[in-house]
Amino acid sequence: MIYRPIAIDEEIKFSKKKFIVSKTDLKGKITFVNKNFCDISGYSEDELVGAPHNIVRHPDMPRAVFYLVWKALLSGRAISGVVKNLSKSGKYYWVIADLEPKFDRDGNIVSLTAFRRAAPQNVIDTTEELYATMLNIEKKHGMEKSIAYLEGFLEEHDMTYDAFIAELIKPKGIIATLLAAFKRMFG
Ligand SMILES: Cc1cc2nc3c(=O)[nH]c(=O)nc-3n(C[C@H](O)[C@H](O)[C@H](O)COP(=O)(O)O)c2cc1C
């Protein structure tokens, strides 16, 4: 049985230099976490490894986001997104996540990796408003309509999802350098 904390409206802030890593199998079962994941989520490595990744799913997250994430990964594409996660204490933490599939020599997807970093306030503000609207639409009209809303939103900004996210979350300066080194280490 997985312990499901009740969400409380308190934020966990963490250093921009603390990257959170996890790896999963093709069903989203966690196979690896780094120490920052444990420290920030409040779960031990034993609690996380073997658990489904939705262990940190926050009820404020629209389903459409995960639908798009899974669609990209299982078709072999990397994708980035902004995610509100739920810690064991019920507090939340916002991250920018870069997710990517790993392939074997024959080109089959063998595992999925996520690198996350703290989301700056301007990213949280933009995303929070968008997700609240999407969640509302999902509750009333289902996920398809929320995806349609996101598509309309992107059209209005004349951007693809990837371009919109890239513009929103571009890592800058030293963080970009550190993140690249980190990805090489854990990739
Ligand atoms: C590598 C990887 C990392 C993930 N990281 C997160 C995460 O940090 N938070 C989250 O809510 N879901 C994450 N997910 C998505 C979950 O697997 C799941 O789809 C999501 O929490 C929605 O849960 P549900 O499908 O039970 O509704 C991740 C998936 C993968 C493949």
C-alpha cells in the first residue's frame, strides 16, 4: 500500500543547484533516485525505489500534462515540463523537469530518466495559472478538452509546446553548466 499524504498549502523551497534525479521502467516504476530526491520529497530511498512515480503526484496537476509526457517518452522523444510535486509531509515543491528515454543498441526504449531543478517564481506563476484552468476544464469536461485548451493557448502564443517550454524554462549561466555536467554524470 502506498502512503498518500494529504496536500497542505505549504511550499518547500530548495537550492537551484540541487538537482533531483530519478529513473523508471517503462511503466513508471521507480528504479533509481538520488539523495536530493529523498531529501526534498521526504521519502527514503527504500520507500521510493519500486514505487510508482505517481507517489509524488500532486492533486493540482492536470492529467493532460502526464498524458503528453508519456506520449512523448514512449514514442522515443525527450520532453520538458513544469511540475508541482507532493512531498511525504503534504507540502508541495515546483520543479522544472527534463525527461528522456534511454535506448538499447537496437533502438528499443529500456528506461526513462528525469532531471529536475527548482522552478523560479516567474515560471511557477505562469504555469500555476495555466494548470488551474486546465484542471478546472478536466473536472468539468474531461482531459481531451484540457489538451484542446492547451493547444489553443499555444496557438495564441504562436508556439509549439516544446518552443513554449524551452522559452519558459531555459536554464541560464552557471545553472546550465552545472545541469549539463550532472546529466553527463547520471545519464
Ligand atoms: C522518468 C519519469 C519521471 C516522472 N516524474 C514525475 C514526477 O516528478 N511527478 C509526477 O507527478 N509524475 C511524474 N511522472 C509521471 C508519473 O509516472 C504519473 O504518470 C503521474 O504522476 C500521474 O499519475 P497517474 O498516472 O496515476 O494519474 C514521471 C514519469 C516518468 C517516466
